[in-house]
Amino acid sequence: MPEIDSPFGRYVGELVVKLLPDGRRVQLFQEFGFVDSAQTIWHVPSDVIVDGASIPQALWPLMGGPFEGKYRDASVIHDYHCDTRTRPWKDVHRVFYDAMRVSGVGETRAKIMYAAVYFKGPRWSDVTVHNVNKARDEPPLADLLAASAFERETAKAVTLDGITVDQLLLRGQPMPPEGRKAVLDLDMLSSAIAAENPSLAEIEVSLDMLEPFANTDERVLVVSDMKD
């Protein structure tokens, strides 16, 4: 097994690509990969074509594009495994965080990017998620009223038709009908991440608690003035 060079893992091989004529997609010239801290190999074969679509476009101005700077190598790993979908979507988003850290992205910025991808990025086998949420006996009101400071701030950062999830809970309103647009204010969430420094598990829990409210295919990221 390859030796792990950092707590997050290490890349295997060198990323060598050519830009395709459409100016959007790139094609790998040789094999590339990442080995995470559990020694799981995330292989990307030669000749694969990726387009950065697994990274929400709202994040591109923050990154300089999915194939630029410190985010480039992590984006290729994430993009390919979002396309092939041979592993759980949560694992694929997690490896994006690990690869960003190995590429030199700071902890706070990497967590912000991870939260955005977790909320807006590709998911599969969502039927299971949908049915589990529908099977809840009660809405997660008690859970969120007893939540941590970060979880409450996350509830304030997600709105449905202009009303935050936090406001819905405080008003005791029932869960909204399906099909509403869920909007995540990434500026608000980034401030909460910077202030509370949650773990990845805490980020996941805070967003998962909102699933009964944001159980929709229309998810939107809003970002305006997030600073490094």
C-alpha cells in the first residue's frame, strides 16, 4: 500500500491533462489517483474526460474555476467518482475535502467548500434518503431546539421561499410541501464555520437535520462577499 504522507492522504501519480476544444472539459493523459487516510484508493484512469460539473458553479468564483489552483487535483478526483457513482455520495464528497487539504487548502475554506458540495453537489440513491425522512414519526423540532450553536446557525442559513428553517421551527409551522426551493446562504454558513470550527461530522449532521425541510431537487447556493 502507498505510504500516507499526511493525516488526510496523498496523491498518486501526476495530473497531466489537455484542454478539449470546447474550453470546458479536460482529458487525462495518464492515470491519476488519491489514497485517503484509510488507505482507500480513489483511482482515475487515463483518457477520462471530466468537466468540473460535480462542483457547484456558485463556488467557481471562489476557486478560480474547478481546474485551477489548489482545487484542481481534488476536483478531478471528485468529478470522476461523482460520474461513476461506484461509492456512496457522502464518501465521494468526503474525499474532496481530504484531497483539498492535501493540496494546501486551509481548514476553514475546505470545510466551507465541503459544506457547499454536501448541500448542492451530486447525490445518488436519494430514494432511500427520501423514504427515511418520510418515515419520521415527528418533524425534527425537538432535535433542532436542543441543537448546538453551529446547527442553529445552519438552520438560519437555509431558507425556503424566503423563510429560514430556524423561523419555521420557532413558529411551530409544519414541514413545507415538497418542491420548494432550498437556498443556502454560504456567507452566513462560512461565518458559522469560522466561528465554531465544526468537524466534518458536525457539518453533515447540521445539514442532514434540515433534510425534511429541504427535501427538494432545487437547491441553490448564494454567495456574495465570502472572504478567504
